[in-house]
Amino acid sequence: MIEAVNLTKRFDDITAVDHINAEIKEGSVFGLIGTNGAGKSTFLRLASGILKPDEGSVTIDGQEVFENLEAKRKFFYISDDQYFFSNSTPGEMAAYYGKIYERFDQERFHKLMSGFGLDEKRKIRTFSKGMKKQVSVICGVCAGTAYLFCDETFDGLDPVMRQAVKSIFAEDMEDRNLTPIIASHNLRELEDICDHVGLLHKGGILLSKDLDDMKLTIHKVQCVLPEGLEPENLAGLTIIGVERRGRLCLITARGTREEIEAVISSYHPIFYECIPLTLEEIFISETEVAGYDIRKLIL
């Protein structure tokens, strides 16, 4: 488990990470969402021991990360700014990582490079941005670490490659309990892969929730109510939002599906049905209650 307690980092008069408390459990995909400048990269650099906290701490499996080689062997960090040794090839980088990570799988590296159509003997400096990202991801999953830190990893990848990377993550989670921590400014990119999402805003975690819990406690119902009955007057519903499209009402409410349907059906609507909420809609509902509009933050 990765645990941050009152984690804080300042650069002169700018507080990049502001007293963050977070727990990232093993075997789950943690999505860290936020705009550019929200503190995502700084958080990952603190978690990887590149930066030293000004206040608080971050630990991996109970160990402080900063200047701790044993803790650092437990993760692989894929930076947003790709870095490779000057004039190196993917094969040379794999040989280098093989000396650092004792579980680095060279056979799998060759197989994935071939599968992605990448030449491991070609100079990396001649690769495109997306190809460099692919090399980093391949090295990351082949390192065999328990944790994988991904900073805007899907940025620069085409849709096919994004899905391929997600499939590899899912395979490693099942096979060896990999825990990816993925920072992104795009909520939609993470909807089909994350178990838990934290919304970072101005250096602090505005919202951090398990997706399954959110999906079980927030629902949307479209319905046509009897003439003269307004959705706001439905006693027994904890309504978060209402949209109207003529007679059709879209009600977002907090509670289980059974509770919400029981209340609405008691008013004998002309028509009603529960419809699935997207991750975007869930976050919009949650942040609006907290006084924020997520559409202005990350969409």
C-alpha cells in the first residue's frame, strides 16, 4: 500500500502539493485526475522519491521512499517527459533496467517490442513521441515491480495503442497483482480502467472515492411524472440534480437503485427507468455538491 500523510511540497511561494492524505491499495488502479498545474506530477515525484517532502510523508509498504533504494525497487516511474540515455536503443535500455530490477523480464520485453512493431535496435531519438511512450510502458511492465507510476502515459498514444496498454495493465493486475497509479488530465481516458479516482485541484485532493461505491450510491432516472407533479416535490429522494426535456425529467439522486425506484414508483409515473451514469456525470454531481464545477476543472 502507498500512503501519503499530510504530504506537502512548495516551490518558493507556490504550494504544488498541499497536505495530501491518500491511500492507494494493492491490486487496484488509482486514477489521479486534475488540470495542468494541479500537482499530479509533483505528487508522483514525491511518491517516487525524486523530491523530498517539505512536510508530511509518503510510504510504500510502510517504508519511506526518499533515498531508500529498497522502497524504490518496488515501483517503475513512467515520466511525462520521456528520458533515455543519449543515443541509446530500446534493447540497451532494457539491458540497463535489467541490472536495476532483478525481475526484469527480457523475454517478455522482446515479445512486446515485436508485438508493438518497434525495432529494439533503432536509436530511440528517432522515435516519435508516441513510440517513446510505448517503449517506456513496455520497460515498465517488464520491470516486474509491484507498483507502476504513470504520468500522462496515454497522452500521445493513438486509440488502438491506448487500449493495448490498458489490456496489458489488466493482464498484469490479474497475473501478479500490479498496482498502476495513473495521473491524467482527461477523466474519460480512465473511466474503463480505474477502481478508485482522486480529483486533485490546486495541490489538494478535492475528492477521492472508490468507483464501485460511487456507482452504487448515485443513480440517474429518466421519467415522465403525472401532470402537475414536479420532481423537486418527490418526498423521500435526495436529489442532486434535475434536467428537463419537455415532459421528460432526468433526475440524479443519491441512494441505492432499489430505494430510488421505490420512491418514484410510489408516485405512479407514466414512465420511468434507471439509466447508467458515466464517470464524468458522477464526478460532476459530486463536485457540484462540494461547490465546484468539474467541467471548469478538467473537461
